[in-house]
Amino acid sequence: MTTDSHALHSAAGDHGGHDAHDAASHGSLQSYLIGFGLSVVLTAVPFWLVMTGTITDKQVTALIVLALAAVQIVVHMVYFLHMNTRSENGWTMMALIFTVIMVVIALTGSLWVMHHLNVNMMPMHDMSQVP
Amino acid sequence: MTVAVATSLTTEPVFHLIDEHAHPDGASTMLGFWLYLMSDCLIFAILFATYGVLGGNYAAGPAPKDLFDLKLVALNTTMLLMSSITYGFAMLTMEKSQVRATQAWLAITGLFGLAFIGIELTEFAHMIHEGATPQRSAFLSSFFTLVGTHGLHVSFGLVWLVTLMVQVARYGLIEANRRRLMCLSMFWHFLDVVWIGVFTFVYLLGMLR
């Protein structure tokens, strides 16, 4: 019994040592600078696109802006939050995937349902014309 | 016979396997904090969805084009991005156990965060002064809720930052303080990720609407 729990405690110790690699994988100066450089570019380009109106088609501009935002979120996750599939035996990644699925359902579901609700509502008068 | 009874009385019967082992202090804190951040992410997702649904309902009031100043938003974004990288430097100096350098980088991070909050409050004050209050339209209600919640998070992050600076000044970079600083690091970078969503969905796409 006691020997058993000792063995378990040493296993726990090993477990703790194993966890230490999370702290070690906390990024280097280089990774922070790469992340920062990418973020600056990925922030500056959409602002520039919208402020100058270089692309006249608004829909295309919106799509590019959204795509750049998605890329920048990934850059932040990797270079600043040090996301990887190994940390905490993959549980952080699992939680992230679950959250992303929830966010996608909440966002697309709300927008989709409310859009159709608006389209199928009785035609409304333009409120700005009401005296 | 009697011997067998005696042994069965002295040895306690075990009905379960001991599979729970002792964890080192704070070993699960980072995962737990990450789960908190994910739940926070859901709060912001709901606020983004609300803004997405109501963002076009101006009630004949001001639209994004009348209100937003993209130069100010770009400046604000720069402040938050700078605070993110300086916090990263604070983490790097923390790993080298340089207390003074860590404190200095934390202070710089705090100043950038303070600048962000200051600029945001100026923007809000300007909008409210122009009559674009949260009560004006559904667009403005959802705008103030979403952006205000993010600002509130940054404000509490600043309170946390100052608290940790006092802790580090008092007790140095002990194990507990390192763990706290790593939690705040995740919190701070997470807020920067949320801000990417805010300036894209609210400000940039609002100007394109």
C-alpha cells in the first residue's frame, strides 16, 4: 500500500517534470519579433485598404480585410500565445477547437437566422421618412 | 480458520484503485486559465453576434461613417499591439530572472495599455458629446456593449498588471509570481486577439457598409 503510493508519487513527480516543458516553450525573442512584424503588416494593410479605398469594389475589400484578420489571429495564437498541439497533452488545443466550433455556430447561426427574419418580415417603411 | 478470519479483519479491504496522484502546486493553473479565456471568448462571440445582427439598425441616427475616425482607431490598434510585444519582452526578461528589466517592461506595457484606454475613452466621450449615446440606436447599443466590454477587460488587465508589479517588487520573481505573470500574459495577448476582431468587424467593415 505504502510502496504503491510512493510509486504513484514518483510518477506524479515525473508528471510535474513533464509539464515543465510548457514553461520552456514560452517563445524566444526571435519568435516575438516575427509575430510582431507579421502583425504590423497584417494590421497596416487592411487599414490602408479601407482608408484609401484602393480597391473600388467594397465586397472584395471586405473579403480581403476579413481574410487578413483571420491570418492575424492565427499569427497571434502561434507567436504570442504559443499555441501548439503538444501543450498540456493537447487539452489547450482541444478546448480551443471546441470554442471555435461554438463561436462559429453562435455567429453564423445568429446572422443567418436574423437575416432571414429581416428578409421575410413585412415590408417596413423607411423610418427616416417618418415625420 | 481462525487465522484467516484474523487476517481478513486486520487488512483493510480496498475497493478502488488509487488513480488520483498529487499534483505539483499550480501545475494545472495554466490549463484552467486557458479554459477561462475560452469561456471569455464565448462572451465576446455573443457580443459580436449581437453587433452583427443589430449593427445596421441606425434608427435614422448616425452611421459608422459619421462617427468613426479610422486614424484614431489605427493609433489605438498600434498602442495595443505595442503593449503586446512589450509584455512579450517582460516574459523573456522574467525567464532570465531579471527583476528590474521585467518591472520596466511591465511598466511600459501598462503605459501603452493606459494610452489605449485613454484614446478609447476620448473616442467614446466625443461620440456621446455628438449625441451618439448607447440609447440612440440598436447599432450604438451593441457598439458600446462590445467595445466597452473589451475596454473593461483591458482596464481590469491594467489593475492586475499593477498588482503583479507590486507583488514582484515585494517578493521577487518567485514561482507563484511567475505563474501569475504567465496568466496575465495569456490574458493580455488574448485581449489583443479580440481587438483584431473588433477593429475588423466594427471599424473597418463599418466604414465599408
